[in-house]
Amino acid sequence: MSHDDDRRDRPKLSYSERDRRLRDKQKGYSERPQSPAERERSEAATRKYLKELDGIFAKGKGGARGEELARALRAAHGTPALAQACAAYRDAVGMPVDPALLGLFLDSGDPEIVVAALAELDRLRQSGTLSLSAGQRSQVRTLALSSDDRIAEAAEALLG
């Protein structure tokens, strides 16, 4: 007797029997919440979970939000909005540890941001995680000639 003959001899399953078998196979499957409040809680929990996953798998400091702010920093480079973008990044994520982003902070023109960037570069240099490139040294030398004493002193400390 072939396989096809076996199928012909068996009675056809009704739709309710098929559904029951599917439910039995899918033990642990929970149906979607029925009430609007339960659905909203479920959707909020899903959004929170996905946001956390984005933060885990995003590169760089601050996760996905940090990457978004870093893109905004790069886009604002060379415009008057650079100081605002630097302040937004600093307030949301903290000072960057990426030397390229710190270089953008040095170009911001805001003395408070420039001094903070110089201090972070000095901290990274002292910890051994950064050695200034020729371009960075040139940028810091230019800042050492600044008329703002705080910037000049911080730049000289970094070079010394």
C-alpha cells in the first residue's frame, strides 16, 4: 500500500479539528490582548523593548541617540549651528570619546565647549588611549594662541 492510499482511507479533518491540532502544536502562544488598555500596554512594552534593542546594537557612545546626534554634529560642521549641535550632544550623551567628534567640538567657537573638549582630549591622552595626530596637534596649537585665556591654557596643557 502506497502513501497516497493511506491518505484516502483516513477521514478528512473538520476545520475545528484542524484548529485544535494547530493550537496543540503552538503551546505557549498567547493571543493578542483584547481590551484597548491591554493592547496599548502591550504596544508600549513592545516599543520600549525595540528602543532598548536599538540602543544595545547601535555603535558608539549613547547608542542610537548618540549616533543621531553625531550625524547632526557632522552636518552642522562649518555652520553657525555647530555650537548648538555640540551642546545638544554634550547634554544628551556627555563628552564624546571619539577624537574626530572632539575635533568638531574644538571648532565650535563656544569657549565652554572648546575647553571641555580640550580637557577630554587631555584625559584620553593621559590614559594612553589617544595620541594626538599631526592635524590635531596643529588645531590645538592654533587654540593655544587664542585670546581667551581658558582656551589657551587648556590647549597648552594638552600640548605640554
